[in-house]
Amino acid sequence: MNLGFRRSGYWLQLLGVSLLLICSFFYGQSQIAKIALIIASFLTIFVHGIGQEVSNIPLQKSIMASSGVSMRRLQIGQEIGVLLGNLMTAILFPAVRQFIPALALMFPMAHFLHRSSQASGVQEASTPVKKKSESNSLCLMQGVVLGSLFGMLALWVREIDGGKCFDFAMVLVAYAVGRSLVAFVPKMQASLRYILIVFLLVSIELIPIPVISILMFSVIGALVGASDFSLVERLESFGDLPSRWQVLQNSSALGGLVGSFVLGIICEVLGLNVALFAVCFGFVVLAFAVSRKSLMA
């Protein structure tokens, strides 16, 4: 069952990237062509997302079982992959040039799936897990705050810096670098991490020096990554580690959608300065919630 899920999910991801590449060749200047391309792009990204969601947990469990790698190392490896992807976004412009490398990078997984299917036909052991709600309130709250943060960053780059893809991608690269260095974050109270993020955001606003800002976003990425691990470790009632990460990702995705939407309204009505205050306030509330409430399933 798990093998079927990860194979079908992988092929959906591959189909999504392929369709995006095909759609990019039909770009036109007419309004109808642009609308059609936007709709097609949304549909193909949706297909890719469904494939990723379906195959994520089975793939993680299979990789852990076959290689003996820990969940922590697996997550850090994924963060390094995100880092390289963001770096590719910064370097390759226009965006259509990114699709062919993305397609090529997916092919090595086909070899892994083929090897897994021939491995022995042995069914993968699946630990029975209690079926619970696939969301958690604190994970959802963190998703809202982080969604607001990145919604604000996108608008900030567009308004202040002319919307350069390179500059925004460099912020994402710095953030991803930090997340990949999460192992070097010293142990501290969970609430203190969020307070430090507030301090760094205020410092970025008060010291608008690009190099310093990039370094600070690396630190923010490391702190957020450490917060993710802290949340996942306390989600014991959700079963094994891949299942816990799935809960975190589902909650964060939903919260991020809400946060970016609300932040967009705040920016449109009240401006970016108020939006920054709202994001900082969100991190303070999150710090208070984490210190007062233990994670409950």
C-alpha cells in the first residue's frame, strides 16, 4: 500500500512539473492567453502538490527503513534541497528556465522507487497509529505567523525594491541556509526563540543594510527550524516522526494560507509598517502561547 502511494504520488509530481514546462510554451500577450495560462498553472501546481502530499510520508518511512537515516538528518537534507532550489530561483531568470532543471532533478527518485519495488516484495511495516485530527492549534498558530511574515516579505520586495526576483530569492536562500543549520542552534526555551525572531525583525527594519539583513534571515531560519523540531518532538500521540511532521506541515500550510491572506489585507489597508508590527505581535503571542500551553493531540 505504501509503495503504491509513494509511486503514484511521485508520478503526479513529475506530471505537475512536466505540465508546467508545457504551459510555459503557450505564453501569449492577449488577455485570454494570460488567463488560460494562469488557470493551467494553478491546476498543474495543484497536481504536483497532491502528489507530494500523497507520497511524502511513505517515502520518508521507506528512506529511513532502507538507509537507517534519522528523521532529523532527513529533514535537514530536505532543507538543504530547498536551499538549492531557492538558489536556482535566484540564478535562473526568467522563471521558465527553472522547469527543465527541476524536471531533471526528479528523475533520480525514479531509480529509488524502481529499486524499492524490486527489493523483495516485502510489505513495509506500518505501526498502527491512532487516528486523530491532522492539525494542532500551536502548529496552526505558527503557520499563521510565518505565513504573515513571508506574505509581508513578498510585498516589501515588490514595493521597496522594485520586485526583483534575485533579491527576494536571496532572502529565501538565507532563510533556507539557516534552516539547514538547525543542528547548531543552542538549546533554549521555546518561547525565547520567538522573542529572538522579533528582535531580529526589528533590527532588520532599523538597520537596512543588505548584508546584515541576509545574515539575520539566516538566524531566523535556524530559529524557526529549531521551533519546528521542538513542536514535532512533543506531538507524541500522533505516532511516528513522519506522521508528526505531516501534522506540522498540514497545520502550517493551513495557517500560512490564512496568515498571508490577512497580512495582505493589512498591507493594502494600513501599509507595510503596520504589517511589520502585526507580524512581531504575532510572534509575541506565539511565544506566550507556547510558554503557557503544552501541545495536546
